[in-house]
Amino acid sequence: MSRLGTLGGMATVARTPRSTLPPIIPVLALGAFLMCTTEFLIAGLLPQMADDFGVRPSRIGLLIMAFAVGMIVGAPVMALASLRLPKRATLVLALATFGAGHVVAALSGSFELLFAARVLTGVVTGAFWSAATVVATRAAGPDSSTRVLGVIGSGVALATVLGVPLGSLAGEHLGWRGAFWALAALAVAAAAVIGRFTPGERTGAAVSVGSEFRALRSVRLWLVLGGTVLLMGGCMGTFSFISPLLTKRSGIPLELVPLVFVCFGAGSMIGTNGVGRFADRRPVATLIACALAAALVLLLLIPLSANPVTAVIVITLLGVVSMAIPPVATGLSVRLAGSAPTLAGALTVSAFNGGVAAGSAIGGHTLNTSLGETGPATLGVVMVALGLIPLAVLAMRRAGRTKTSADNHGVPACTAQLARA
């Protein structure tokens, strides 16, 4: 069994019925929605921001990359920097700094200052995620850790779907600077609410930076992280170029493409919330099943994208399998880290974003090959297939440990493996 319930001196919370969530979980989901909305908001504000700064829209698009780089670097760095802070303080400070970054962005008169503000907001978003992962898993207990991470992931799924249209709507009525002021105000409100509902911590053994790094010696943890990079790169790299696939191959009018994003979002909600009950019992098997399902969906997308109806169906399924992966991988990483989950959770956040960045960067080049609009999906199949390799090694190592443990205790290996896989 996992040892999450005893980690780091957090006040012990009694196991709740499966139908009941600790109050902090939906609050953290709202925080995740707010902080991830800003990542996608830029896409809906491109015209206004490009006109204001007198640059090409493609240069404004670099602000999305700036946020992603901030998250990749910021998650592990800020996890270590805030390690000795109470998690409640980390969450509140992250949101407060997030709000301040948006104030700086709203007041900026140069693109360089705006770029720096975006990096800052990405860094503190990474800090929020690493702290939220630990708070959520401790509050729910080991038997429901993946389930609650899925609920928090629902905030990300909503942000994926609503971020761009919200940005466009805000740009029309408030201007891009007004949209950033609104996000700053919402961040302050969210900080107050999260500060109110985050469980307190009791004094206990001092948190050790050394123990966090020692947890990284786990080969199994790195197998999960490596698989996560490849899986998310394959899935979300494909999703990044769904628009040309839909308009040029499926024949869907450009104005209807946002509705397909809604279908992807609906699938994401199903994936993040539906996977928990399986992953909490058999995390490795569930992650491998998600990877196999992702490979199948991406493979089907190549021929079925020629028809608009089947294309929409497969993209909805892509939302299900893509967004099922993060809560499973995060929950498994935290389990494997044992008594030092903070840095492991942060590195999982970096793995997600690193995979998305790599998949998107490489996928864009495939559009100019003979594969055309199906290039990103073809690359996605290859990346997910490669991601299955470290997961297969993980499963074999787990089976070997189970057999050794069973032999030492005189238990039939097959029985022990069924009980713990």
C-alpha cells in the first residue's frame, strides 16, 4: 500500500466515503482552471495584442511558449525553494504572485516586459501544481489519490476548451489589458478561498531537501516520467494541429472548429474523472491501458479523419485518453517517491509540459512532409508506442519485485501479483 497518508507531517484526514470529496479538492480544481486558462487565453487575444505592440501575431504566440517554459522550469525549482514552507502558504503565495504577474503584464509597455511577466506566471503556476498535488493526495488518502487528481484535472480540461473563447470574448469587451486585470483580480480571490480551505499542517519531522533528491534514485519513478513525456507529447502534439486536420482533410468549416474543441473537452472531463477508481487500485496497469488506448485512437484518427463525423468521434475519444494520463501518472509518481513526494510531483508537471512542447515542436514540421495534415497524428502514434517501452519495463520490474516479496514470505507469486499489480 502507498504511504501517502503519513507523508511530511500533514494533518491526518480520515478516509472519506468514495462519494465525498474533501472540501479543498473542488477549490483546487477552480484554481487549476484559473491558472491554466491564462495559458490558452493568449490565443484568443492575438489580434489585439499584436496591434498594440506593433508586432506580428506569430511573435505574440511566443508568449504561450514563455508560459510553458516557466512551468517546465518552475515546477521543480519552486518545489525545492518552497519545500520548508507550509503548503497552504505556497499555494497562496503562488496565486498572489500569479496575480501580480498579470498586473505587470497589463501595465507593460514593451513586449520584453510582457514576455518576462509570462515566464513569471508560468513559474508560479508550476509551484501551484506541485503544492496542489501534495495537498490533494494527502487530504484524500492513498485509496483515492488518483481520483482527486482527476477532479483537479477537470479544471485543466475546462481551461483547454474555454480558454480561447474566453480570451476572444474578453478581448472584444475589455481589451487584452482588461482581460489580464480580470485574471489578476480572480487570482486574489482564489488565494483567499484556498487559504481558507487548505488543511493546516502540524509540526513534525523537518522536510529534507536531501530526502527529496534521494527519492529521485528510484528507477521506476524515472520510467514513469519518461513514459509521461512521450505519451503527452504524442497526444497533445497531435491536438495542437487539429485545426488544419479538420478544415483541410475532414472538410469542417473553420467557424465550427471550436465546437470540436468542446467535444474534446467533454471527452477530457470523462477521462480525468473516470480513471481514478481503476488507477487507485492498479496504477501501473491503468497507465499502460491508457497508453494502449491512446495509440489506438491516434492510429484510427489517420484514416477516419477523412470523414467529418468519424473525425469528431475520434477526437472526442482523444480527449478521453489524453486527459486520463496526467492524474494516473501523477498519482503513481507520488506513490513511488514515498516520503518525499513534492519534487516527484513537480517533475511530473514538467514532464507533461515538456512532452507537449516537444510533441508540438516536432509535429509542426511533419505538416510540411508528404504526410500532410496527418503528420502530427502519425508522429503521435510513434511517440506513444515509444512511451510504452518504459512502461513495459516498469511493469516487468514491478512483477519481479512482487515475485521476490512473495518468495520471501512463502506466498504464491501469481497470487501476490494479482493482489498488487
